[in-house]
Amino acid sequence: MDQQIRRRKKGDEVKKTRQVIGKDFDDVDKIKKELSNKLGNISQNDRRPGGDGESVPDTPPNESQAASTAPAAVCKAEDDLCRVQLELDGIATALFVASLLTRLLWLDNPKNVVFDEMHYGKYASHYLQNTFFFDSNPPLGKMIIALVGYLAGYDGKFGFDKIGIEYPDSVPLWTLRVVPALAGSLLSPLCYIVVKELGLGVRTGAIAGFMVLFDTAILTQSRFILMESMMMCCGVGALLAVLKFRKLSGTPFTPAWFAWLAVASLLSTFAFCVKYIGIYSAMLCWFLILQDFWRLLPDRKFSDRRLFADYLMRSIFLAGIPVVVYLGLFYLHFSVLYKAGNHDSLMTSQFQASLEGGLGSIIRGQPSIIVHGSQITLRHTHGRTCWLHSHEHVYPVRYSDGRGSSHQQQISCYTFKDVNNWWIIKRPDREELAVQEPIDTIRHGDVIQLVHGMTHRALNSHDVAAPVSPQNQEVSCYIDYNISMAAENHWRVDIINKDTAGEVWHTINSQVRLVHVNTSQALRFTGKQYPDWGFHQLEVTADRNINQADTVWNVEEHRYTKNDKDKGTIETELSQHELIPEEKTALSFWMKFFEVQFKMLLTSQENVKNHNFASDPMEWPFLTRGIAYYISKESNNQVHLMGNIVIWYTASASVLLYSSLLVFYLLRRRRQCFDISEEDFKLFCSAGEVLLAGYLLHYLPYFFYDRTLFLHHYLPAYLFKIMLSAFLLSHIYSLIRKNLTSSVWRYLCLSLVAVWCAAVVIVFTKFSVFSYAYKELTAEEVRSLRWKDSWDLIIHKK
């Protein structure tokens, strides 16, 4: 009975179902559409709802689901790379054309040397004349300028002697400036594509490109023979290649995967081969590539062997390409610059020996082995170029801090060639100085005396505090005052490169430490200056820390004493020494390379103290001060590095607002409150992961620099700040659209953006006169553009 009742009920349900189906049978297309939509929503299992601000999602919000969607993205990205695309991105093309017009307009104005063109133009000329020079940055950018000059027929004879000097017709000025201008023209479309590649939207990318296009600081830096635009172009291009590569991480070892990895590594290497500060762009790229690998580790579809191979390939590309390119550039650098020049004195004697017409070519005219009776000049090998020096003057009885001295003859390191740089080597137990056969060679471990050639007093040291470095021991030439302080003037010769130079002390090649026998302290150059009583020469002391670069010396000039009849004869002999270059000697690439790297670490040519236009990193976000690049002698026509203040302050405020919103979202989500969808939050974090990290990585290190800094050092960080601010503007607009449904708010927002864009263009139009230098300005016109009291715009006094 119960079974019949259940069958009857089931039959009634079937009839009702058939009635429903029959009723809707004519609307099959509608049913299919609804089913397709539902199935599509189900398949998007990685897009969970984010809640309405109070609700909690069924699963935790931050689980990685990238692997499930990777294949489709990979296939599409790989296809995009491997096939020739005929379609163009209209916005990127428009940004490039507009950038090209603004950068190339009046490119040969002014026809005078502008700011650091004085350096970089001169370096390009040295390349074309094969003349050695030293710069504290790698050679790539300067090589490119030189190559363009060579192709334009430039002979490299213009000197670029000082800022403001007029270019002659023989200098192809437009051609030399066009490479930085082209690199600067690429920045706007590259920023647009990077933002779009991050998934932040076409609108966001267009805003970023617009801001780069109309910023006057980026415009100015791109129009002259300067390195920053090339460095930034390579850095942003490398970032774009990394973003392309990350889309292929799910299918390693494909041609596209290798290609984008190679491009990323190559461009990031180019960035720091133009200027060393480009290393921050390279570090960002390396971080993103390694972070991408870290995210692959939980994916079980990749075997351990495959992951290891993936990591190995990434490491080889990220380490191998930079090493090969960097070494290759310096090999080319040394191959081209084989003639002696004005920068030779910065290098060691051994390095100079390798240059045609350099100091080392005098080896044929001087003896190479140091012996008893040798007359030598002793040069500080590493760091500052100077020679061990003495003169008749003595240390003051008391220093300004109340300490007493030995009142002995002063010892210093003098940065100029001088007859008082000559010393005579002698054995402690021999008095005659004339060199006779058989010669008495000085070897590693021998004890000697160094007698000053012009005053005939021996190099000495006592247990007395040094004048400027009281933690070290004073070095002097001994004067016998008939008091209880006896002479302590014996020094042991330690040849630190005896494995290559030999046990016998040679000129130029042997690098020695002179160790004081009585106290076991080494003769050391401190780099500090004496006060007026020491004629501002550089301090030399004895230091118990023997193993350091500043205790290394080498013999540069050398003659044998011929006649030691009396002191006057020796002085005459010393004063007549003249060294005439004849031919160069050999020096290996590796020795040159490591010496130049060491000099680069110790030398900063840009470190000019108390520069009128120097600025502090704290001032950069507020555009406190620009830089005067050029001022006409006849009028107020000038080039002044000054950013677009509307963009500048928008970007600075955006960094602060983005950081605040990030903290707010994180705290709210910690409380299980989800104010924006999971997809929007991932996008928000992705922007910070690349753009905020890039900004901080390019900005914060300058707080630890002990050198003079300028506004142009901020420009690489500024690019990332611009892209981040473009994203934030789009994010705020998106929030307004979602939460304020009234169209009034939408139109109000768009109106504000339009007003902001108009302000950007107006300010650009006003201040571009400082970039183009195309017209003479009156004093009143210059004053009207001084919107901040800290802006040091130059006005000629009539």
C-alpha cells in the first residue's frame, strides 16, 4: 500500500517536471545561455567573491591558484612572441610619436656645452682619439655616444672644456644628442606597456604614459649628452621583459621562455653598464624572477629534477650574461684606449706602463732593479695618486688640540711631481751611495734606510701620535737635537706580489710595504690633509694594521747614484732627472680590469663638496631644488632641471596614499573584513609588489650615500612613482564607480581628472622653456616661474 502511494507521488512529480519542461521547451536558446553563464562562473574557481565588507568567504582569500590558469596564458604569450604581429598598440604608438616630437624639438638648442656634457662629450672624444681616460662608471653609454659620433664623421678634437662653451661646426651636436633623446622617447610607451602587462588596465597605462610624456625633468634629462635616459630605458625595458617571462613560467625551456629570460638579463645588465646606479633596476628584475620561481615550488606537477633545471637555467642567465657583457665592455674599452692621456696619473705606475706614450715607457731609459744607492720616487699604489714627500719644515711643537709632537721634519704624500719626492735607498751599514759593480740588490725582507734626497735626513718613526690621525704613529725625517730621542730609521721591505714580480725589488712592478723595524708598523697613506703648517698636503703615518691597501707603495722613477762626492753633487744630480717616454710595455687585461674596478670603488668624480645645486633625498619628493644646467652669458636663457610640479606632487601624495590604503586593507582583512574583491586586492598587491618595491629600491639607498647628490639621481625612482600613482588614480575611480552608483559622482570624477590633465599640460607649457632654451627670458619672466622660494633660478644682473 505504501509503495503504491510513493509510486503515485513520484508519478505526479514527473508529470509536473514534464509540464515545466514542456512549458519552456520553446525557449531553448534562453536555457542554453543561462546554463553557459552558470558553467562559466563555476569554472572560474580562482575568482571567489570577496564579500560585502562583513561576510567571510568559504575559503581563505590568498591561496595561490596561478597554476590552474597558467597554461592558457602561457600559450597565448608564447604565440605572441613566436609569430610576427602586424597589429600595433595605438596608445603606445601615439605616446612614442608624441615623445619623439617633444624630445627632438629644438634638439640642438642651446649650441653650448650643457652640464655633464662637459664629461660625457669629452669621454666620447677620447674614444675617438684612442686616449685613455678614467670614469667612475662603466663604459657602455659613453661608447654608444662615441659610436654615433664616429658614424657622423666627428673627429673627437673638440675639448668640452667647460659648461657654456660654444660648439664649433665640426661637432655633430644634433647627432650626439639624438641617442639620449631616442631613449627618453621610449620611456613613455614603455611605462604604458609595463603597467598594462601588470594587468592594471589600458586606462592606467595611458595615465602613466601621459605623466612621463609631460614631465619636464624627464624631458630635460633626455635632450642632452647625458646617461640617465639610456639607463632608465634599459631598466624599464628589462622590467617589461621580466613581466613577459613570468607569464611563461608554467612552461619552461620553450624558445619564448629562453628569449624573454635572455632579454631581461641583457637589458638589466645594460642598465648598470651605463651607470652603476642602474644596478637597482637589475636587482628588481632578479628579485622578480627568483620570486616567480619560489611560487612554482608548491606546484606538484613539476618534478624536483625539472625545478632544479629551471632554477639552474635562471641562475646561469642572470649571472652569466652580466659577467660576459661587463667583461666584454671593459675588454673593448682597454682595446680602444691604448694611448696615454691626462688621466694617467690616477692609475698605478704599472698601468701607465701599458699605455703608448705613458710613464711606463721610460723603462728602457732607467734601471729596473732597486739597489743600494738607488734614487727613487715612491708612489702610493692604490687610491689617491701621490708620492712620498718631505721638505725642510718641521712639525709644530704643539698641535691645535694641545698634543705635543716630535718637532721632527715633516713627511707627507704630495699630489704633484716635485724634486722633494726623491729618496735614496741605502743599507744601514754602508755610507757610500754611488752605485758600483757588483750591484747590491735589495730583496724581499731586507732592512734599509730611506734618505731624503734634498735634505739628506732618513725616514724615521717614533712612538708619538700622528698629527691628524692620533691613533697612528708619527712618521718624520730624523733631526738629531742631541736629546734622549734616538733615531729609529730602519725599515723592512715586504714585496707583497713577490710570486709574480720576484724576490728582487723592481721598479713599477714590485708592490711593497715598508715595515718599521722597531715598532712593526707599516708606512701608510691616510688621505687626511694637514692644516696650514703642513701646506694642506696629505698625511703619512705608521699603522699597526699592516694588511691594507693604503700601506702599498711602488717605485715609479728610478736612477742610480753616479757621484756621491758631497751633498751638493747629489742634489744637482736629482734635480736634473728627466723622463722621456719612448715605448709602451705589456700589462694583462685582468690586471688592468681589477685596478680600474678598485679605483672605481675609491673614486667618485661627481663628489663635489658644497655644490650650489646639490640636494638631499628628503628634498626630492617635494621638488625643493632643481639644477642649473646652463645659463647664457648674454641673457637669461637657461636650461634648468625642474620637474612638472603637478605631476611631482601628485606622485608623492600617491605613494603616501597607496601605502596607507595597503596597511588599511591588510588590517581589515586580518579582521576578516573584505572591503574589495579578492581579484581587486590581488591586483592592488601586485602593483605594490613591483611598483612600490621598485620605487623604494631606487630611492632608499641614497639615504646611505656619503657623496654629493643631485635631483637627477631621483629620476629612476620617480618613474616607478609615476606608474604607481597612475594605478592609484584608477583604483580610486574604480572604487567610486562601484560604491557610488550615481552618475553624478562618475562625471565629477572625470571632470577632476580632466582639470588635472589640463593643469599638467599648462605647467609643462610654462616650464618647458627651461628644457628647450629656445628664447631669451626677461628677469620678470624668470621671477614669475619661481613658484617656490627654494628654486634657485638664475637671473643676470644688469
